[in-house]
Amino acid sequence: MARSTFSGLNAATSGLFAAQRVLDTIGHNIANQNTPGYTRQRANQSAASATSIENGNYLGMGVKMSSISQIRDELLDIKYRNENTKKGYWSQSNVSFSQIENIFGEPKGNGITKALNEFFTSIDSVLKNPDDPTAKQTFIETGLTFTRFVNNVIGKFETLISDADHDVNSLVTDINSKTKQIAELNKSILEAETQGGSANDLRDKRNMLIDELSEMADIRVNKSITTNNSGQKIEKYQIEIGDHVVVDHDKSVEIKRVERQDHPLYAASQKYNNPASDDLKNVKVTNLYFADGQQLNMNNIGGKLGATLQQRDSYGDPAMGNDVRGIPYYVRAVNEFVKSFATKANDIHQKGTDKNGDKGLPLFTISGNSKQIDARNVTINPDIVNSVSKLAIGISGNQSDNKNFQELYSMRNKELRLEINQNVQGQFKTLDLGKGNPEDVIKSLITSVLGVDAKEAKDNYKNQVTLSLEADMSRMEVSSVSENEELTNMVKFQHAYNASARMITTVDEMIDVLINRMGRVGL
């Protein structure tokens, strides 16, 4: 086949158009170098198919644009999202443990330990002045201060759990919204690319949504590529949370909510413990379910949602499958402490005799209609509050007898045995608050348990901020726009454009000679 006169012109023209397309892409990159989530794009070129000429030789036909692709490393995306999930988890846990510490008030020196010490100090004042009505009244007031403090602690914990439930609902709303948007983007991307268009900017929007979703829950992104009847490659996305599909390409699957359910701690206590327990009886929560009806397992959700569910629901019983010490653990711990402390104090006070020679009344009683004493309902016996003469300070009833209050004071240094679910077999039986006197038990709870948990959350959160930032920087090194690199390429393809234009001019001059000047010699 003879060589076409215009083949050189076609080759040069293809170079001109290719350089222009690359320069357009460079301009798009530079314009979006500060756009959040933007991925650097690259115009991919390849040599056009050669055509055969005489003697079995082939002639190149220039260049063609094959695609506009994104410069992105999916493995780095996976690494970043894994670190982002952990960051979301520890961020939420850190906030929750800080709130629990503030409720106990120990770091500021105005917590339960202070109230307990003042209670025992007031007993000591009565021992020194058993006939002094002021000392007796002070004892009652410090007792009321102690009970009001623990009442308030439980009230704040219940509010914290309700706030966590609100956060759970907000997170699920956000997750459902993002999965719906991702499904819609999947559909738009498929439509654009099957019609020969570019959907790179839509892919950026999708990746940003997936990044945001990864902070809320531990996600797994599954990508499959198939070929349609026209031979085009079709890319489809699936996203899973907790081994359940929430995005099936262009369809989203919502996480369902059932509101106003019994708190897991109360439900478990009714099933395994003494049904008289009122732990979190009045707190209602929202249960979450996947489309197949399976309830979300708080231990394999991860991210902010997993941490919030654990802090809201987990009462720290490994036998029940929730070994995380969330807010309910501390509700349970304070309730058990108060129940054991009040029961022991009542046993002692009822062995004594008051000023009138009557048998001692229970020192602590229940306010309201609860079935058993706990931190939420404990108070000083109203009969004693109304009449200090009903304090059973001694055994004999003699005004100078203070032996009963001596035994009450001795509680300060004696081991407080926590009788927790001793009659229950198997599950929901143990709660380890440590051993020792009342102050030791509280210090063990706040320092050894809460302090360790809070420090772990704080340290892990700091580490995850660093790790997620490093992972993000690693992928940004690949996918972000480098101004210097783009400017270098701009100059490079500007020269290519100029060279192609010069080539077109040269071919044009050659054709002009061929058409207008050949055969005119001598005219």
C-alpha cells in the first residue's frame, strides 16, 4: 500500500491533540490541588496502530489518548481506612472515659472518696462527743451528702448512657445517609463510564464518603470486575459492616433501629441475677439490626459506632461476651459498693440502742419504690433525719455509751466484702472491685480500673492520630497534586504541542509545494 500524502499531517495533528489533552488534564490537576479528596489524574497515551505500506513495512500513525486515569494506590487506601477506624474507636472511648472520670470527680479531690472520708470523720466526732447534738446533726448531714453524691453519680451515668444512645442514633443516621450516597455514586459512575465518559471526579466523592464511613465503623470494601455484552469492563462495589452488606453496588441496605428497649444490663440482671436488681431499669436504648434481622454485635463493629455501643451497653462481664468496661460497668460497681456498704452499716446500727432505749433503725433506707437498696435510691433513714435521738450510738442506750458507733467507725479500716450474685450459677456472677476497706475498694475502682482504662484510651487515641496521619500522608504522596511535577509536565507537553504544531506547518509547506508549485517551472 502506498503511503498517503497526508499521513504525516494526521500524525502531527494527533500529537497536537494529545498534547492539548494532557495540558487540559494538567490544568485540571493544578486547579484542584487544594480541593479536599481530589486525586491526581493522568492522561494516558499510546501509539496509534501502524498502517502497512510497500514492501511489508509499516508506517506509524501518531498517538492516541487511551484514558484519563487516577493515580491512586488501593492498598494505601485500605491501610488508611483501617487506621482511621481505630482512631474513631479510641477517640470515642477517650471522650467517654474522660466523662466518667469527671463524674467521679476524683482528680479534683471532690469525689466519692472525699464524701466517704467526711462521713467517717463525722462518726469520729460523735464518738468524741456522744452527747453533742451538733456532732450528731453533722453526722446526719455528711451521711446525706454521701448519699446525695452517689445518687447524683448514678443520675449522671444514666444521662451519659442516654447521650450515648442519642449518639448511636446520629451515627446510624449518618451511616445510612453515606451508604445511600455511595450507592447513588456507584450507579452514576457506571453509567458515565459505560457511555465512554470519565467519572474520576465522582470516584473522588465516593472515596471521600468511604473514608468518612471508615471512621464510624470497621468497613470492608469489595470490588469486582466483570465484562458486559459489549466487551466493556464493569466495576462493582460492595461495602460490608460486621460481615453484613450495607452497599451492594447501586443499592444501599439500611441499618434498622428499634427504640425504647430495656438496657442490656437490666435485661441480663433480670435473666441471670436477682430480679430485684434495678440497675438501669429506667434507661431505654435503641437496638440496631441488619436487614436479615441480626442484631449488631458491638464487639465487631469498630469505629465510633462500635465504641459508642460498648460505652453505652457493656457492663464488663466476659462470661456474657462483653468484657469492655463501659459506663454500665461503673453503674454496676457503684451500686454494688453502696449496697454492700449500706447493708453492713445497717446491720451494725440495728444492733445498737438509741437514746430512748429503742432498737436501732436501719441507718440507710430506700427512697422511692425500688426493690433493693442501691446508689440511685439510697438515703439516710428519714426517721433518723427528723430526730437525732434515734441514732443508735451505743449498745445499752446510756448517753455515754458509744460502742455501737465504734463498730460503725471500724468499717473504715475493715475489709468490705462485696456479696455479688453469690447465689447465681454460671453467667453474670462476678464483679471484681478489689479487696480492702471501703476507701481501698473505691480507689481500686477509680485508680486501678478506671484510671487504667482511661489511660489506655488516651494513649491509644494519641497513637492512632499519628498512625492515621502517617497513613494518609503515605497515600497523599501518591495521589495528591505536586505543583512542581505538574509545572514540569506542563513545560514538557507545551514543547510537544509546539513541536507538533511546527510539524503541521512543515507538512503544510510540503503539500503547498506539491500542489501549487510543481509543474510551474518556467511559467
